[in-house]
Amino acid sequence: MNIKPIRSEADYISAMARLDDVWGAPVGSPEGDELEVLMLLIGKYEDEHFPMPPSDPIEAIKFRMDQQGLTARDLEPFIGSSGRVSEVLNRKRKLSLSMIKKLHEGLRIPYESLLGDVA
């Protein structure tokens, strides 16, 4: 095992190639330990060099609706009247903190997704 920090794109490419080689190694084996360390190093490098943009709250709601087969009417207990639901889904009204809390508690949508770029 020759593990070193990932400081450049060349180091990253090399680490990814080695990750492919040890992928699926048994936990606790030398290759398994190497796999675990490589995943941490690669994850840290990717977090620093390829940051994920904040999620879009409306897309998060629509994704959950699709997952659970919900309609706009099903969102009324969390957002309010049908008109308010329509305004939110069409981006004409922002989510209030109360709506965010209800959507999180009722539909289990993560706060991070509902807060978007506010978080």
C-alpha cells in the first residue's frame, strides 16, 4: 500500500485508477484497508475541487412527489391552499420557514434540500 495525499489532478487520476484495482476487496484485508483510505482521500479532494451546487428546493419537492406518487393537492397540508401550492411549485412564492418545517416533518425532505442556497 503506497498511499499519499492527493494534491493534483494527476494524483487524483492515479488514485481513481488504484481505486478501480482494489474495488470489492474484503473488509479488513490490506486491499480493503487501502480501499477505505483511498475513498476518504478521493472524497476530500472531490469536495474541495468539484463542489456540488446547492440543491433546488422546488426540484426536491417535485422529486419527492414523483417518488411517492403525490399530486399538488397532497401538498396542501404542508404548504397551504391550492393557490399557494401552485405559486410555490411555479416559483412565484418562496417557501416559508413554516412550510419548510412541515415538508421536512411530513414528507421527510431533508432541510438541506429545502433550504437550497440559503443553507
